Amino acid sequence: NKHYQYGCIEFADKNISYDATYPKLHHEKFNLWLENNIQNWLLQTRKKLQAKPDKTFCSAQSWCEIQSLTDEYISGVITYCSADSNVYETQSFNYSFLDSKPIFLEDLLLQKKDGTTRLLELREISKGQLLNSTDKEYSDWLRKESFDQFVLQKEGISFVSNFNPIYGRFCNTIPYESFSDILNKNFRQ
């Protein structure tokens, strides 16, 4: 088990409040990168909340979930929520500790364009199989989800849904062996 600390940024006055929680690791470049992303959201959120014409109380929050943490990388999702709209937004992150930079989907594949197309086709096939095996309301929600965010996992790449207050978050994992022929050797598990 790996243990790490969490950071929190909070603000409150008579009209607005927001907070964000996030992990703080022993990797300063990652901490700075993640805090900058969260600070950008906080600044945009504060402007939106302050611009509301009705000066009723508004709040927003953000939280971070770690999906995978190894010596080489960290992956997870950040969820942003504005309480007045009840809209949840998901931003995935994959960060290489070895290179001290984010990992993008294209970085994982040998044939950049063709590889991405093939991996996205595998994602849609997997999503289609899932839709056939769930109840109607759940499958209607899943059908609307784009699964455009991804996180690295030990067993494969997981495409994640947006957070839903009823269903939570769903991950659709494509095993590495399904696309090992186009996987960059630096990312072979």
C-alpha cells in the first residue's frame, strides 16, 4: 500500500464557496502540475459564480480519485461539480513520473492516427457489449456517455464515464493484449 497526503483549497464568503481536494505525492513536478490544473478550474469557477445575476449562495467542489499509482506513473480522475447546476464534469489524468509530464493517448501507440482509431473502435465494441447486459435506465445513461477520458490501469486502458450521482462512474477497460501490436513498447505492461 502506498500512502500519500491530500491537499485542499477552500474559499468562502457570503455568496459563494468552493473547495478542491487532491493528492500530494513525493513528486514535486506532479504536485505543481496537478495544483495548476485545479487552480485554473477554481479561478474559472469563481468568475462564473461571481457573475451570477441572482446573488443567492452558490457553491462548487472538486475531488480527485486515484485509479492507479506505480513507480512509473499515476492515473486518475478529477470531478468538478457546481451545486447550482448539478452538472458533473470529469477530467482524467495520466502522468509519467519518469518524464515528469502528462501521458496522452497518442503517446501509448506506435501508429499514432491508425492506432488511436483502432483503440477507439475497441472501446465502442466493448461499450456495445455492455449496453446489451444492463437495465434500461442504466443503459440509456451509458449510451449518452462519450467515454472520452481514459486512465492507465495495470490490466489495460480504462475509458471512464462522467460521474453520475445515481450510477457513480463507470470504467470500460480494454486489455493491453487486445492492442499489443500497436502499443508503444515503453507502455507494455
